[in-house]
Amino acid sequence: MSWIHPALQAGRIATIVLAVLRHDQRLADMAGGNDVSATTIRRWRDELITLLAAKAPRLDRALKKIARRGGEVVLIDGTLIPTQRRTGTANPPNYSGKHHRHGLHVLALTDERRRMIWISAARPGRTHDITAARRDRILSHLRAAGLGALADLGFLGLDDDPDDPVVVTGFKATRARKLTTSEKEANRALAAARAPVEHGFAHLKNWRILTKLRTDPARATGLLRALFVQTNLEGAR
């Protein structure tokens, strides 16, 4: 492995890099405390991110694994990873009108045990949940695996087969129609069942390097997938 330094053991190098990612430690500070250059730590960080991101599962494989274990449903949600405002033409696409700030949009699937099983590519912040789900062909992958999904109202209208839906989104009130008591109860039950996916995102966002994300969607995808893999590794211990 090219990032092994003769003066440090591999485990120590991994600890340094994870400190950079978990606590957003400055490279210069970590370099000074370990008698290496900031450039070296940057290289270690980038190579470890690449190694971890490569272990992130594909959507179809993640769903089939759940099905083989006897699972019946997964939980789907989208979130915004806040970013610094960018200049030029890259700025407007990253602004989310829903959240009133700049960021990158990410979809994730979680199992019923609060374990995140898949994470999408990072997309510009203005991307809608349904648009992202369609680009990732969520419906076809769910049907191929024989699974259903629980989602919030942001995914209302995603399912294209009302006679045999695989995505349950609850009920939405309109100006002309209020929800019935049973519909309100169904929404509350759905919200409670979907709690694990919110916990999954919360664990991912505990990585403080994400609080100052300034990178573009392509680089952010690798980082997010690496953090997703490491979060699950830590949760399995």
C-alpha cells in the first residue's frame, strides 16, 4: 500500500486519517504532532477514502442481500449535506429551496435495524428526492429484489404502479381535503417506522469533516461512501 510510511505502522496511519475525518482535524496540526508533512497526510487521507469508498455496495446487491436475509421492506430518505457557497455557474444548482441553503443532495436506504445499507451519489442541492430516486432506478431495483420501501411525502408520486405499489408514502392533506382520523394514524405509524433512516443519516453526519464540505459532487460522492462504509464497520464492532 503506497500510503504506508516507514516511520509509522499502518494502524497508526489509519488512526491519524480517521481523526482528520471524524474531528475535522487540521492537516498541519496532525502533521506536526506525528513528524510528517501535511502533504503526506493529505495523500493518506485521499487514498484511504478511495479504498473505503470502493467497498460501498451497489444498490441492486444491497437490496438482494436484504431479501436473502428475509427482509421485506427498506426505508428510503433524502437529505442535504450543507456545503460552503460556491462561486460562478456551480453556485445556483447547489442551492436547495427546500432547505434555504447550499448543499449536496444524497439518498440513502436503511434496514429496519437502523443500519444504512446503501448511499447514492451526491447531487446538486436543488435535486428533488423523486428525481434522484428515478435516476437511481429505485423502483425497478426494489421490484427485482421483491422488496417494498417506506418513504416520506417527498416521494409521493414516485411509484408508477398504483395497483401494485412498492413504495408507501402515507397521506397528504390539501386545501380541499383534510386527512381523516385513520389517515392521520397511518401517517403517525409510518413516521415511527421510518425513524431508523433518520438515525442512519444522523450517524453519518457525526463525521465533522462534512460540516465544512466545499468539494464538488463527484469528490463528495467518494467521501460520503467512504464515511458510510466506515460508519457501518464501527457499528458492527
